[in-house]
Amino acid sequence: MITRRSIIIGLILSGIIGAGEPFTVLYIQGSPMAADYSTGAAIFLLFILVFLFNVILKRIFKKFYLTPQELITVYIMMIVACAIPSWGFTMNLIGLLGGIYYYATPINEWEKIIHPYLPKHLFPQDKNAIWYLFEGLPKGMGIPWKVWIKPLGNWFFFIIVFYFLSICLMVMLRKQWVEREKLTYPLTELPRELVKEKEPLLKSKLMWMGFLIPFLIYSLKGLNILFPSIPAPVLSHSFPIFNRTFTVRLVIFFEVIGLAYFMAVDVLLSVWLFAFLFIIETGFLRRIGYSIGPVLPFSDPAPQVVAFQSLGALMVLSVMSLWTARNHLKTIFLKAIGKIKINEEEILPYPVAFWGFVVSFLISIWWINRTGLKIIPSIFFVVVAILIFLGMTRIIAQAGLAYYRAPVIPAVSTLYTFGSKYLGPSGLTSLGMTFSWATDIRTMVMASTANGLKLSTQFRMNTIKLFWAIIGAIIITLISSSWCTLFLGYKYGGINLYSWQFSGLARFSMNWVKNFIKYPVGFGKLQFGFFALGGFLMFLLILARNYFLWWPISPVGLALGLPHPVFHTWFSVFIAWVIKAFVMKYGGIRVYNKSKEFFLGLVLGSFVTAGIWIIIGFLTHTERIIFTLG
């Protein structure tokens, strides 16, 4: 049952996540906890809730006890909140809106080439307010909040519409993915076990054994930063391949190992095997000097050949997911137009979800078009963005990757489809603005909603109350994260904070725009060729999976590509595969079920330790104590 107090607690903690993530990343420069699909901040705070309310305070005041449904309500709100404040949207947006003006110089020519095409209603118009955001306010001057109301209000309108679109799509696909295809949703395993009343996870000795491993090892790393005489454990190693043209990274992330253990064995094999093959392909291409263009934004370290292969595979995965759900989606359509009556167990009625998706889709196209992109490219961009988000969400639901990013971003897909000349300076500038929300896609509301709906199904909480709780969490997080990001910028000066959001992103995105305005490209024939190759290979893998029962490899890995998160985490997935394959072969399902608690401990220990060391870093004024993927 979703109670009033659970929603209130969820709103408070969503606000804390919204303000806490910018404070952690920008000021403390500690472990990002709300920047990835693993939603470390939600896990850390859920642990505190369970330990504080259901273990300690319960013994004194029984009224403080939170039921599993209440805890899951709070958790769903928190994982949605985790998708917003940092790489998901807010920090990127504010750094980009100000940085486009602050970093403009006669040398980079942004003022002449880009600024005439910036929609005034989307950017602050007070040059002093922008300058102070990066340099810090003079003594005695207040923060110019009014300058930001109009531009942030316009951006919030769009992003809330797109979030609503994402929620509607996940509502329509929940029954297909959860009940019919029975996807595993590995990221829901820990919260489900953590809130159990019978055989609670916090009383498991095996869980605490797993917990202690990252706690002790990460703490030694933290102590080494504070006291360099203390030796730090080595958790990574690199070695060159193909005559030192490329480097292989072997990194141990305990949270990745723990979450990967809950993937199916064939998915585990697919994830690490295709990552390894892409590494070999990348090294080989560098060795022979073959390239179809520079490394794409946010596709690094993968070359364009690998990136577009994976994009083709990801698109086929998305389309095939919709094709598989065609009968269910047809039923929803008939319900939406009043042709049939069916029982629904969703957080939104099917007609609302269907028409909500349609209206949000049209508004998104209209809004993107207003930023300077022509209507046909606007339609294309929104469709591609939805398909990329959908494919990634499907992968998260099936594979439960802690860290992941799209192989190619929607802006690049649009560029190589229409060419620079057709898009024009205004269209390219519009694409540059999408770098705030549709590029470094390490987390998103769509994936959080999918995981939330899996949990709500298991705990029988699919009611309209949950929808409004999610919307409330989104609004609170947008406000709190914007407030904290602006506050930190004006108080300390953005140039003194973590460099990416307040320095790197604006320069990177606008130089990308300027480059293609000055040096146009046409339709990417080679890019499309490798895109088609990846799609064809994905289609063959799906056919093999469906028609040959003995086929050992899931097609998921082909769609991952080799972006930064996959490049750094594939080895940890390999470790999980070795362990799980051994357990399943020699111990069977009984040993596997018992061993789950140990691997849940690895995940819980990783994020609780990261949270503790964020606090230690703040108290000791120590930066760069980072254990999660930075």
C-alpha cells in the first residue's frame, strides 16, 4: 500500500539526492552516486532507512516501522530522482547554458558562428549573471535567481514532457516485459531483498561477508588518499596491444561483479565477449590505420566503425522489442480508441498512457523544432532518441548493467543522416543543445521507471498514486538540483568546481557544432554501411537465438559497443561469468540461490562505503575519493 508518509519521505529524499549529487560531484568531487543505472544514492539511502527505521527505531517506537510497500515506494521515487541531477540532465544543462557564453572568445569564434542561432528564451540573457556563475559572486551580492527562471522554466517544460513520454512507454511495455517475456531486471534484486520481512538480508552472515570485501578494500584506498604511507590495493591494470596502438583495461568494480551475477549466463557471456571482440577490432583498426572519421562524441574509445555497428544492433534490438510486443500494443491501441474493454493493473490507464505518449511525442518534436532544427530532422531526432533510450532500457532490464552509455548519440545519427548543409548552422546549434540531456546517457528516467514498475508489480503497487509519486520526485529533483548547482557556481565559481560540467561540456559541444558549420559533411555512406552491418548481424543473432535452442550467446552484447563504461567494466563482468558458470555447473540452482546473498553484499558494501567516504571527504576537505565509475 502506498501511504502518505512514504510519499513524503520519498519527496524529501528525492530532494536530498537532487541537491546532494551536485554537491558531491562539483564541490566534494567524490564518488558519483546518481549518475548511472546502478543508482548508488538510492541504495545507500534505502540501507539507512531500513537500518534506522526497521532495525533501530522499531525497537523503541513501532510506529516508525516502514512496510516493504512503503520502502519500495520511496525507493522507486529515489531511483527516478537519481536519473536527473548530474549526467542525466541538470548539471549538464546549467553548465552548458552558461558556458556557451562564458567560454566564447575571438579565437573560437562562437559569438559570430553560434550565438546568432541560440534561442533567447532558452538561455540567460544577463552577461554579468553568467560571468558570476563561473567566477563567483562579489561580496555582498545576492544570487540572481530571476535571470534563470525563464530559461530553466522552458527547459523544464520540455524535459518533463519527455519524462512523461518515457513513463507512458514503460507503462505500455510493462506487461510484455515483466509478465510475458519475464525479463530478469537484475537491478531490482537488492532492493527487493533489502526490504523483506522474512529472513531479512541484514541478518545474513553471507551478505555481511560480501559487504566487508568492498568496505575494507575501498576504505584502504580512501585511507591511502588521506595518509599516503598506507598502501592502496591495486584494482586495475592496463597493457598495450597491436604494437601499442591500443590499451586493454582490466578493472575490478565490486558493484559490477555483484550485479552481473544476477544476469543469465548467456547474457553474461555476450556482454564480456562482444566487449573483448570490440577491443580486438579497435586495436586491429588502429594498427592498420583504417578509419572512417574521428572518434565520435561520447562513443570513446570505440572508433566510428565499432560505434555504428553497435548503433545498428541497438536499433534492431529496439525495433524487434516493439515487434515482439505488437499484439500487446495492438490491444492497448484498441483500448485507447474504445474498441475493447480489458482489465488493467498499471499506474496509468492504457488510454492515458497511449494518448499521453502520442501528445508528448508531438510536443517533443515541436519543441526541438523551435530550437532551430528543421521539422523532418526534428522528427528523425526524436524517433532516434526514443529508440536509443528504449534499446538501452531493454538492455538494463535484461542485463542490469551498473554502468552503460549509448554507442552513438542521437545528434551524431542526425548529422550523418542529413548532412551539415541541410541542417544548417541553426540545426547544428540545436543539436549541440541536446548535449545537455541526450548524449552522455549514463542514466535516464525511462530505465528507472522500467525498474520501478518491475518492483511495483512484485509488491502489487500499480496504482495512480505511484505515478503521481514519480512525477513529484521528478519535479522536486529538478528544483533541488538546479538550486544546488546554481548556488555552488555563484558561491565558489564554476571554474573552481569539477571541470566537466562547468568547463568541458560547453567547450566540447560547441566546438563540435563549430567544426561541422565550418567543415560540412554530407550523408555518411560509410557510417550507414557499418550501421547496416551491425543491424544485419543483430538480426542474425536474434534468429539464431530464437531457432536454435543450443545457441549459447545472447544478442545483447553486440548492441553495447565499446563506450567508456563498457571499456572499463567488461573485465568485472567476465569475473562474474566465470564464477556463475562454475556455480551453476557444479553447485546447481540451490547453491546459486544461497550464494546470491554474498553478491548482494558486494553491491551494498560498494555503495554504502562510497557514501561513507563522501561524508569523510567532506569533513576532511579531501577531493577525488572516488570508488564508483567516474
